Amino acid sequence: MFTARALQKPFTVETRWRKVVTDARHYAVVHIGDGDDLAELLVRNGLARIYGVRTPLPDGRTSQAYLAKLNAQEQAKKDRLGGWRDSR
């Protein structure tokens, strides 16, 4: 429901692919109408967790810079939001 509501606004999907050992991996960054990053919103609300990214993003940011922006996971855990609600 959260994601469906967020995507009711116009949104932009930026993609990038990167060759990995046996295949190619596709990355996507979704920006909703007000400029928010969907991944950041999901993490901030406890609906997704951070999993390392190892490629430059479509807008040129490094994976380290992007992961630093997703630092809201610890606050979501502390506030027991979303999937963290019943965690110990």
C-alpha cells in the first residue's frame, strides 16, 4: 500500500546495468514526483533494508555516497517501524 501510494504521483526510473561474473545486474533508482528517492522512503519507514550496492548510480553518485544517504535504517529500527516493529 505504501509503495502504491507513493507511485500515484508521477515518477522517474533511472536504470544502470553492470556486468558481473556470470551475467549482468540491473539497478534502478526510482524518484517520485516531489524528488524523494523511493528506496530511501522505504528504508526510513522500515519497509526495506539496506543491501550493499557496488556500482556508480545513473546520476554519477558513488555507491558509498548512496548508501550513506540510506542511513535511515538505524532510526527505523530504533523507532520499531514497519518490519522492525516485532524485531528484537
